[in-house]
Amino acid sequence: MSSQGSLFSTTLQEITQTKLTELDKQRRVFEDHRERIKAVLAKEQDVEETLPAVAELVRRAFNITIKDGKVVRSSDQDKVSISIELQTLDRVFTQAKYDPSFSVKILEHWQDRLVGHVEQQSAKYAFAWLYGQLTNESVAAKNPKAKPTSSEDDFEHVGGAKKLEARAKWEEGVFVATYVDKAEISKLLSDLFEPRETESRVLHKALKDMRDKATKFGDTIRQSKGFNTETLKWAIKGLLASDLLTQDKRDALRSFRDSDTILREVADVLNMRLDSIDTWSWGDEVILEERRNLNGSYQIFMQEDVLQALFLHHIGVYWSIFWRDALRAFQNTKDVWKLAGETMTPLERKRREYYLGTLPGGRTLAVEKRKTYREDYFVSQLMTSPYQQRDDAEGDEEAELDLEEAEGVEMDMVQQMPRRTKQTARKAMQQQAPRRQMASMAVRKSAPSANRFASAEAYADEDDESDEDVGYGLFDDGATGFDDAGSNPPMSTMAAKKQLLRLLSTDIHLSTRTTGGLAAFRTQIQDLYPSLPHATILAVLEYFGVPKQWLGFFSRFLEAPLRFHDEPTAKPRQRLTGTPSSHVLSEMFADVVLFSLDFLINQNAEGELLFRVSDDVWFWSSKPQVCAEAWSIVKSFAGTVGLKLSENHTGSAVIRRTSGSAQSEYKLESVDPGDKLPKAASDGA
């Protein structure tokens, strides 16, 4: 393995080459528009006919935004002048159309000005290319290119039938497309979010608002020039906290982090990529590395370029934060999310006042349950800010007692990158969320437990107020039934599951004493991240208003060209199913898709809540028929979007209190293993 200094120099040379490549890509696109302008001018036509065509080609060459048929002034300092001239030219066209005394020489003058801008920019590209070549030669002379460090030096060679079998199983899932009916997905979403009932006007408006926000955000992020030294520092912290990069690339990132000069150069390169997001790609191939874990399972690592990883991580963080805010705003819209247990009968109210006295209005068990749901479970995998770290306590893991583990099958199965470094056998098998969130710049002084997110103190107050600032605040009268959860950061995965069991236990105590019993089911989506169909992701994002250029980018991100490092002569194969491991974008895709399931259950299960921790799904109700209906919805939804439910992690029960017992004794009624869940016709409730 090369030394850190040699790697640092080599990486700097790669940055220079990458910058030149991005520049050359922009130059080719610009020169293509320049040749088209020349072709228009070569035609023997009047200036009244050629100038509009030239102006449109100039706008495209400089990538100037147009809205409602009018040029938008660019926020990029390099494009301000040309965008102002194009705006003025629109007014010149209008005057020339209605003013018979308008001189043709004025139009010729404007045409010459536009052509002059094009020629000037073409010369800039030519000189920049020449300077880049000279710089590259100088760097190469001072730092002779070291022999590439083979990834074989960094990983243990593991052969044998088990490794080949594991790889074959992984390839079967990744390189084979999962068929889904896009028309069925569209119908499911339309029936859910656009019902025909007259009282659904509020829902229609909430959907329109969410779509408008997604469209606007897609345009904003492209024009924001979002890469700078500060954003790169938190992006680097996030990558260092993940398992995405190898150790030598981590060392290079640490070196970058300490140099603002290098960070500015990297920011320039990544802003170039953001400008040309329509043509972004993985490149010719992404190398895969298979590695054996201590528990006997195998992992598939994507050996990504450092700059590519920074670029994708940065974009993923922004989209994740956006969707969290947008979906929570949708949920919090009055009369959109159905509420269970909202109304007490007069008799119930009197009984409560008799035992508890008059309490301040609004605080009921249902309200507290919804508050907990919103704070800790609703789209909990999406990010609240760039400065987050999911910090699991050592030893916090879920025991697995299924048949596969007993037979040793789990040890031979393949997985992708783990969610955290402290990997459990269960997480290795079930492909948990494929990334670790960002490290904080400053941890709260109150020192939260290891099972909570650690957020930057400077962002704490900002997070508390962010919903209100952008119009996501709660109604003053609390009519939505959801309190805004901004005071506490989201829980870790294991802490959320522990709390969920406490919630279920509490509801069992209450339901067995008030309504006679409770029905519950738990299931898990099998291999959520590696099996999520691409068509499902893109269909849901398109329905929610994501612009076409971003849909194209997401599609190219998903369809990575992959090749294993030990197959140098093999051609790269396109990924057809699942999401790239250890990426924030992958979690964002999964949570946005499963948000539809959350809302579907709420709308069709009498306002009850589906508690979901990533791929782990829990539901319970005091009405067994409602529980059975919810289970039917979950199965139908999974089939429609192309997902499978794990039989080994699916089960249900009806819990009733033993009749005539003065003690806290319960009767756990068995459920038909074939059906997994109680059916309303047979449970007797």
C-alpha cells in the first residue's frame, strides 16, 4: 500500500485530471452549440429570422434558465451579464414586433454582441484546456505516477464454493430486473392521494403543495452552487463515519479536510458536475470487492472514486432533508392524516374527570402516542440536518432465532455494505439502511445517550424553528393532532425498537382492560435495499413531482455499471435491481416509497398508525378486524411495488385477558401459521 503522502499527491493529480475532464466535457457541449450558431448564421436569411434562433442557442450554450417563456437572471456571477442581455433582448423583440420604425441595424448589433460572447467563451475554454494540459504535465513530472495499489493488497483472499455461491446469489438479485406494473403503482398512488370524494379537497391541495416544493427544490439545488469549503467539511465527516471508502481514501479525505485550498479546488470540480447533472454518470465501471466477515457472511464493496462519493453524499443529504420536511408538512396538514381515538363520549369524559380531575385540554393517550410516532418513527431514516450521527451502543443488537440461523444458512449469504462498522449477523443478512449519518461538529453539552443522534448545538435551535420558518408549523389550536417534534433528535434503530415494544406492552395493558383485547402483527421487508425495484422508486418520485432531469440522474445512479475486481476481462454489467450500498440516497428512496404505505394504512385502518423502523413493520389495534385489514393492505402494497415480506420475521397474535382473573394474566391465542394474522370472520371479536 502506498504511503499517505504518495496517496495524497496521487489524489491531487486525480483531482486535476477530473477538473480537466469536467472542463473538457463542458467545452464539447459549448462547442456543439457554437457550431449550430455558425450554421444558422451561414444561412442567407434576414436578421429578424436568425437572431431569435441565435439567442435561443446562446441561452442553451450558457445554460441560462427559462421560466414561463422568459429568461431568469442567473445567480452565477459568470453568467449575470449574458442573462441580463438576453432579458433585454426579449424586450427588444417585443418592440421590434410592434414598432414599424425599429431599425434592423439594432438587431444586427444585438446579434454581433451575442456572437461575441460565444467567441469569447470559446477562447476561454481553449486557453483553460491548454493551461490544464501544461499543469498536468508539470504535476506528472514532479510526482511520477506510482504503481496503482491493487485492492487485492487490502483485502483477504477467500476462495471456495461458499464464496462463489454467495456471489452468484447476490448477482441473481442485482443483475436481474424485478418486474413491476407501473400502471398499478400509478393507480395505487392516485387512489390514495387523489380520491374522488368531495371532502378530499384538502388532500388534493396538500399533494399539490408537496409536488410544487419538489419541483422548486429540484431547480434550486441545481442553481445553488452548493459545494464550498464548509459543506465539503461536513460531507467529509459523513463519509468518514460510513463504511463506503477504503482506509487509504479515508486518509486522503482527512488530508483534504485540513486544507481550504484543496477544498476550494474540489468544490469547483463538484460544482461543475452539478452544473452538468443532466450528463452525470458513474463512468465506464465501478469496481466491486467481495470480502469475508468474521461472522462468515460476505460483503460486496463498491470501490468508488473519492470525488464521486463526496458528490453523491452531498446531494443525498440535501434531498433527504428536503423529503423529511416535505413529508412531515404533508402529514401535519389539517384533515389529511386521519386520527384514531380523538373523541371521547360524555360518559368517558365524566369517568376520566372522576378519577383524574379536570386536566388541561388536549393531552390524551392518543395525542401522546401520535407525538411519539411523529418524533421517533415517521420517516425516521430521513435526515434532519447535515450534522447527525447515528450512534449505537455496543452490544445493542436484536437476537435472531429463526430456522435459517439455526441451520447455518445465514453465515453463507451475501450482503452489501453494512449500515455501521459494528455489524451484527442480523444486519448483515437483512441489509439494513446502507449508510451511517454524519458526525457532528459540536455535540450537545447535555451529553445525550449513545442511542440518540448527536447533533450540532448550533443547529439545534435552527431545527426547532425550521418547520415554522418554511410554513411547516403546526396549527395553533392543535387541530391536526400531531405535535411538532423538534425538541429531541431521532432515536437510534435499536432504541426505537425497544421503545416500540414498550408502547405495545402499554397498549396491551390498556386494551385488555378496556376493550377486551388486542391484535398485533409484525413483519419485515425482505432485503429492502438490495431488492427495491428501480421502476418503483422512479414512479413514486415522479408522482411526487421530482423534475425530469433529477429522475434521469437518479436512474443513472441506480443503474451503476459494475464489475468484480477479480474479473479484469469481464464487461461491466448494469445494476437492474436494488440501491447502491452505504449511500444516503438509498435510504431516501426507501423511506419515500414506504411513506405511501404509512399513509395507506392510516387512511384505511381507522386512523391507526403503522410503526416502521426502516424495514421492520409493526401494527396493532384493539379491533382484530382492523388488524386483519392492515395486514391485507401491507401484503397487497408489497406485491404491487415489487417487494417481498420475510416469512421468518412475520407473525401475529391476539392477546386477551384471562376471564375472571384478578391478576394481570393474559391469554395468547394462536394464529393459523398459514395466514399469519387473525381474520375478522374467525377471531370472534
